Amino acid sequence: MPIIDVLSARFSTYDKMYSHEVREQSFADWPFREECNCTPEKMAKAGFVHCPSENEPDVACCFFCLLELEGWEPDDDPWTEHSKRNPNCGYLILKKDFIELTVADYYQMEKERLKVYLRKVCHQKMAYFRDGVDHMLESLKSQLDTM
Ligand SMILES: [Zn+2]
């Protein structure tokens, strides 16, 4: 599936993932359980949702900042890994539990989540555009070379 479609699918369904329980349920087939740092409970607590693919069984994605991580090791601490890669994630810096959020807090967070998603989609579209321009330049150069 193209990256933008994956981002869109995650953005539109992850509004349910504010709930720790729903995030933890996504880890039903998670390989790390006993005597690990990255148990389903800790993964969910750090904001991650399990989103495996056929070739990548241990992909986890933050429901809020859409940071995607794979290649987990049993000793990895999910909160540390998340904050190392995106210390400004709106979920990580949240000082309240979901049930303590006011409606205003929730809409503020949804606004931030939308901005994160739109920023990622724009970056991806710019990358596709740059690739298209590079491809066109190469094509034109090779046409010039044959004249
Ligand atoms: Zn995040």
C-alpha cells in the first residue's frame, strides 16, 4: 500500500487509540511478552499500536505522532525509544490520562494529531514530486545526449 494511503488509514482509525486498553488489545500477536521490557502493556502505555505487515511482524506506530518503529529487542524500553525519536510527541508530553482530558483538551489534541498527519502527507507528496522532477530531468538529459 502506498505510504500516503497507510498514513490516511492510520490517521482515520487511530482516534480510537487514545484508550490504553484499545492500544493494548492491538498487541494480541506481539512476539515480546515474558521477561521483556517491551511487553504489550508497556508498548500501549508508550502510545504504540501494533500494526504488523507480512514482512514486518514487529512494526509499532504511535497513534498520535505516527512514528513507526520496528526491529524491537526484548530489552528496549518503549517510552525511551519513543521519546528518543520524537521528544515533542503530543502524547508523550501530555500530563493527563485520557479519562482526565476535558473536551477542550481532546479537541486541542485532535487538532495537533491532524497537523502531524498533514505534515507527514505533505512531506511524502514533496518527496514524490522531487522524484518525478529528478526522473524528468534524467529523461530530458538523455534525450539531449542523443541529439
Ligand atoms: Zn508519538
